[in-house]
Amino acid sequence: MNKMLFTLPLIFLVFLAGCGGYRLTTAPPTEGQENIVEITAAGFSPNTLTIKQGDKVTFVNRDTAKHWPASDIHPTHTLYPETGGCIGSKFDACKGLAQGESYSFVFNIKGNWGYHDHLNPGLKGTIVVQ
């Protein structure tokens, strides 16, 4: 009987020690739908895109010239309020995309977000996040 009283707590301690490496975690939020905006010499297509909060937008350069999608306002890129990009906002490709290259961004903040081509600021578009 004394041996059993000693063995049960020991088994319990071994069980707890084995579980010590495991932690309950929640899965990261999943991204919503992916949307494509093509960039050509004529501009962004579609020019205005309505998406849901958490959706991803991928900008694909279909032109032979480089294009750099970024949050308005040129040149500060600070309209989209999430900071941390190379100039101002996180919504910033931070480089000119060569033909066939793409840049993706997940829009987590609701609102109307104007953007432009940093290399050709006259090319503009709007992402509407609902």
C-alpha cells in the first residue's frame, strides 16, 4: 500500500512534466478573400475595389515599366493609418515592381484608402474596406 501511495504522485508528476512543453494557443486569424489589381501603363485595374476587412489585395505589374503601389498621399504614404512601411504606412510595396512582379497587402482597417504609383503619382486608385 505504501508503494502505491508513492507511485501515484510520481506518475502524476511525470505526466505534468511531459505536458510542460505544450501550450494552448489560438490559431492566427485567417486571411479573407484575395483580390487582384493589375497595373498597366494606363493605371490600376480595377481602379476602385471594394473588399471586406481582412481581405488581401495583390497588385500585379502587367506593364514593361516599373510601378510602386503605395498608400496616398504622395510622397509621404501616410493615408492608410497602419505605420511601419519604408516611408510611412505599411501599405507600401517599398520598391518598384518589375513586369510580372507582385505585392500583396491585407487591409485590416475599414475605410476608403486612396493609393498611387509612387513612380508615377498621377496613377491613382481606391480600396474601399467594409
